[in-house]
Amino acid sequence: MYFRGTPRCDHMMQGHSHLQLFILYGALQSLSDIMDVIIFKHRFLTVSIFLLWTTGLTDGSDVTQTDMLWKTQGDNATMSCTHKKG
């Protein structure tokens, strides 16, 4: 597969075997896939941060519970938990 007609394409083909060009093309495709994943993760993180910082979506769920949840062996353990919504 030779690209003839432009000096730039001829220059790209000089000194490269078909296997090297195939590997280079595969690497560029992999890089493109990696960039797509990075862009998707960035968008997901941006939307998540926006939703968490928006007032009303996460406010109003205050939970309180006892400080000590563990007791020594043989002691009775109790946990008191209260919450309010709204």
C-alpha cells in the first residue's frame, strides 16, 4: 500500500515496512480509544461533581450515631442511630 502523488506521503513511506506502518496505525487507534475513555471519564466526573454540589440533591440527610460502636468482649453493645430528612 503506497501513497503516491504527494511528496509528504512518499516521505512517510520511506524506510518503513508494511508491518511497522500497521503497528503504528494500531497504536494510533489505541491512542484514540484511550483518549475517548479519558474524555468520557472527565465528563462523568464533571457531571457527578455538579450533581453532588447542587443544593437540594444531597442536603437534609443528617445521620447521627454513637461514637463508640465496639465494646470489650462480654459487655453489651448498643448502637443508637437517628436521622432526619428534609
